[in-house]
Amino acid sequence: MLKQALKWLYPGIGVKRWLALTLLGLLLATLGGGLLWGWQLLSFIEGRLLSVLYILAGESYPRAFSSGVLFLIVGLFCISYGVWSAVRAVIKVLLPQQESQLVDILYEHNLLARAPRLVVIGGGTGMPVLLRGLKELTSNLTAIVTVADDGGSSGRLRGELGILPPGDIRNCLTALATTEPLLEQLFQHRFNTSSGLDGHSFGNLFIAAMSEITGDFEAAVKESSKVLAVRGRVLPVTLDSIVLCAELEDGRLVCGESNITAARSKIKRVFTIPEEATPLPEAIAAIKEADTIVLGPGSLYTSVIPNLLIPGIAEAIAESSARKIYVCNIMTQPGETTGYTASDHLKAILDHTAPGLIDCVLVNTAPVDPELLARYKAEGAEPVVMDTEALNELGVSVAVGDLISQEDVVRHDSQRLARAVFRLALRSTLRQGGWKFRRRLIRMKEIEL
């Protein structure tokens, strides 16, 4: 311990001078206190310093009071400047690009740590959209992600290496990353070669390699989170290898998430093999401690519901006192949810779990651009209709808003969706100081909630 402390005195660190200035400030402040309040801590030094001041100022120098005030002011200044300079010397090394934003960083870090505790459950491409916006509003954030994917790079790694599919996990990690944008791009980079790497993303390979090094997929996700400086945490819903199966309305039985999507047929029910998978204990604990639980957005049958099929997950949600929000998809999916209204989406969730699991459904009400709409209709997709009366009959409240982003595709807007979810979370939280937090966040982020 002493050896570590003495390392601060090594030459070239750039901290010793400021530590010395701080110690000098403590000495001067102590002398000033002794003169003002009659302490006799350093009477010899006090006497010598006063003699010097007496000679310089003449016999009229009011020794005790004026000297005490002078020493105290100079001492406090030296302490403040020394500590601040020492901290800056450390920050220059740790955060070279953000030194001027130190106060903002500290304030934001402490502010976001007091936000409501949110748990988001899902997978696919919809979930990261929400997470990307929420990380700007809270650091009390847990993403619980499905591990039923068996297509693309994830499916190949799952088959060849026997690991859990990393794709959805990777997307959530990069969505919550606060590190340099280049590192996030690196994790999302997909190889396009004629070799065996073709189609693989670097992030998937990184998590696969980390899983082999640590011998544990959960540990691999945690270590990857550190590399990306993730705000919040990402958890697989289970560490068991599961296969998602669907019973279609035409009587067919299809196994494998990618095969279910490719079938483009209405689904009667989905289930997992094995049915008795073990939920991750940390996921159960996060659900129990949450202030707000969010399902979606994402593919209804292949991203949202698979998490609820893991024994203990739906039960933990039902028993939680948190507010449970379902973020309804903007568009239907060809075959799987063709013709589904908002209430049909909710019914599917309740049919696979239990009545009363959801408290609120968040639905987009902004119109879709006509050109995009025509393209989606040609593919068999259409906007999800909000049927408020049917939703109310299912015992849920309805929240609406303009949540849409329309560029090349129709999807949720990350910032709008996150703010809508966070508003609902702030309204429902019973934690002390929730509204004070809201005001401070608005001032800090210059946003509307």
C-alpha cells in the first residue's frame, strides 16, 4: 500500500508540485486558524512568521487577526488550486479529449445514476434503436436480450463453435457504447470477402473469441461491455442453448428463428426447445429491482416473446411493482403479423404469458410517407392500426406520439421513442426526487421531456 502511494512521487508524473502546493496551503490555513482562534499547534513557526511580518509591516501591524486572515485566505487558495491542478493532470491522461468538459461529465454521470431503473427486454434491430436514445437519459439501464437467433453470422458461429448467438447482444452493446465512434464502427464492421470470414461481423468474432478466452459467454459479454464503455449493462436472457419453434395457423411446425421468418405465415404459437431453460439470475434480479420494464420494439414472435418463454421471466415481470410498457411495432411483418392491430400484438403476448402482464402500450400515430408506404405494401406490410377501445378492454392504458423516423426504411426514431418511454417512466416512478431529476436533466441535456 505504501509502495503504491510513493509512486505518486516518481519524477515526470506532473503531480508532485501540486501536491506540495496543497500541503503548503494546509500549513498556511492551519497557521491562520491558530492565529484567529488561539490554537497552539505550531507556535514556533507561527512566532517566526509573525516576526518577519512585524519587521516588514512595522510596529503598527495588527499581528493576530490580520495575519490569521491573510494566512487562511492564502492557504485556502493554495489548497484549491493545488487540488484542481492535480485533478487536471490526471484527467489529461484519462480523458485527453474531454478535459474542458470535466464538470459536465461529472455532473452528467452523477445525474444519470439517479434516474429511474429501466429494464428493456427484446432483441433484433428494434431494441438497439430504443437503447441508443435511453443511454442519454439514464445509466440505470439493463437490456435483457434473446439468444434464439440462428441465422447469418450468429447462426454460423453458433453451429461451428457451439456458443450462444452473439448478434443481438452485439447490437445492444454498440447501441449503449459511450466510447469513440470508430470503435463502435469496428464492432459493427461486416467482412465482405470470398474467404470464410464473409458475412461475419467483427463484433461477433470478438465476442466469440472472448467467450473462448474466458470460457463463459456471460463473462465474454461483460468484458466486451468494458471495451465499449457501455452505459448500463447487457444480459442474455439465458445461458442455455435454445431453439425457437412455431406452430403455424396452417398446421405446419417450423423450428429455427430464421425458418420462422422465412415461412411468412401466420403464427398460432411459439415455443422453445428445451422448454425448461434456466433464466440468467442477474436478469431476474434486474426485473425485480426495476422501476419500469419495457418490452420491444422488435419482431413480435422472434424477438419479444422468446424472452417471455424462458421460465421465471414472465413470472418475475408479473410480480414486479414496476410499470410494464409494451412498445408496439410501427409496421406489420409479412406473414407473421399480417393484419395485426395494436391489440392483436398485445393479445399474442398475453396468450403466451398471462393476463395483466402489461400496463401500458406505446403506439406511433404519425403517418407514414406515401412513397415508403407503397413500397411496404408491395412487400405485404402495412402500418399497425391503433385500436384504443380494444386495448382498453385488455386492461391497459394507451400512450401515443410521433415516434417515427422515415428515411430509407420506416422505424422508430431513437430520440423520440426514448423520450416517450422515459416520460412514462418518470411519471410512474415513486422514487424520491423524480421530478427534481426531470428538471435537472432537461437543463443539462437541453431537451424536452
